[in-house]
Amino acid sequence: MVETQDNAEISFDSLPLDPRGPRGNAWGRFGPSDELGTLNLLTPEVIVEAAKEIQTGVRISLDWPLSMPSYPSFNRNPFKQEMILRTPNCVYDDVLTFNSQGSTQWDGFRHYANQKSRQFYNGHTTEDIESSDVIGIHAMAEHGGITGRGILLDYADWAASNSVSVSALESEAITLEHLKQVVKDYRLEFKKGDILFIRSGFTAAYNQLNEQQRKDMPNRSSPDFNGVEATEGMLRWLWDHQFAAVGGDAPSFERAPIRGSHADPDFNLHEWVLAGWGTPIGEMFDLEKLSSHCKATGRYSFFLSSMPLKVIGGVASPPNAFAIF
């Protein structure tokens, strides 16, 4: 990983770092050829400290099955599994076909560009991406995955305890004010390089749907899901805490649809966080068992082990993630 200055000294107001790039970018922060973005914050020292979270050996998977949701939104094809009996021997293979954006995923830096400039992290263009394997998801796997101290903001549980109405299958914003209150009420403390997870209640709500409701969902006139508000305040808060990666159980992390009359086009989170800062975004993580364990033990921080697929030039990947306590 790249040796760099103490990035805590880089204020939000000093962005953009590269004047040739779009508003808010941190291009060049870790060098002109960097492919890891804020995963550079996961230094050996940070990993050693994060390992102190392992106290009981309890392990909780954070991946939703690849076949969920059974009817994906955003015009994506569903997961397919083909079982093959290798006769005359009694041997099976299986062939899996899936969109890496279809279920639990880490968005890599080839996924979402600044839409106005059509530039990806560190200024890469579609021409760069289509002619080389630059900023592919394999770089994250090659350098040890997304591994460090995870911390859960259980917004859905907090909302239920405070009579705050939550509808994960509607376009509602999880406000910065509410997230700050979750941090205060649960007595959470962040460390530089933490991996943030926000539980909105999406997978729990989806699991309650019947077959017809699941079929109908991707055919709605708008892909409405709740998620964090896309505002300057939210971006300042994320930047000030210097997270290595951010994610949640919602399909878009930020409120969906991510564009529309409710969204400020100047503060699209995918553009700022993913393309601008090089911070991986995780979506549709299964946080239900994690939520139950955190609530039962009163511990909301844990060691996260997540190894993306080593697909050269990959856009995104299932996380293969575990929380370890």
C-alpha cells in the first residue's frame, strides 16, 4: 500500500485535490497510479488493532445468497445455476451465471463514473477501462481484501425503538441527524480506517414478501428504496470519519432512485464516494444475524474479513464477508 501523508489533515473544504477533475475528488491522494483508494487506510497497524475485536470467535456471514433478490431491480438478470452430471462417472459440476451487481456486492472503482465528466476514480476514462485492467476489483483482493474493523449503525433497530417510521421498500432518506443520534444512543466510537455498515431493514423487509410481490417489485414505475441522504452534510460526515469503505443492506446505499427531484445533483454519493474518493460502496449485505448478535451482546464493532473475487478487471464482486467477534 502507498505511503502517504497523514490524510486526517486533508479537510473536506480542501477538495478537490485534482483541479482537472470533478467537484470533491481526492484523486492523487495515494498517488497517480493508485488502485486501492481509501483501502490504503487499512495499514498493517490498523489491521493489528482491528484484530483485537476478536474475543469470542463467533463468526457471522454477511452475504445474502447469490439468488437473492430472486427478481432483481434495475433491469438486471437473475442468478442462474446449472447442475451438470459428468457421466459415466458420478461427478457433478455446476455453472453459475450472475451479475456482480445482483446480490450482496462491493462496488469497485470501474462501476460508477462522475456522470458529467465520465471519469472514474483517479481520472480514468471508459477508454482506459476498456483497453486495460486498470482499477479492477482484483486489486482489492490482491492486497488482502476489505479487512479491518467493522462497525454497525443499526438504524432499523434504533428507529423501531424510537417510534420512527421506516419503510425500506419506499424512497425514504436515512437522515444524517438520525445517524448521529444512533451513534450517540449506542455509544459508538469511530476509528480512522473503520468499515461502516448501516442497517436500513431492506433484506428483512424483502424476506417478508411473497412470490408475487417479489415479481412485481422490479416492474414498479420507480426503483424506490430507502438509504442514506445524499447531501453535503452526509458527505462531510463520511469524509471527516475517514472510513475505508462504507456499505449497508439497501440496494443503493443512498436513497433510491439516486437521481430525481428529491436528490441534489451536486452531491450524488456514488460520484463523490466511489469515483471521487476511491471508497468502496457495499450494497445488499445481509445484516440481520449481525444485528441480533450486536443487540444481544451490546457490541457493535467487530473484525471484518471480506475477500472479493480475483476477477482481473472486474467491476464489482460478492464480498465473501464475515463478521468475527
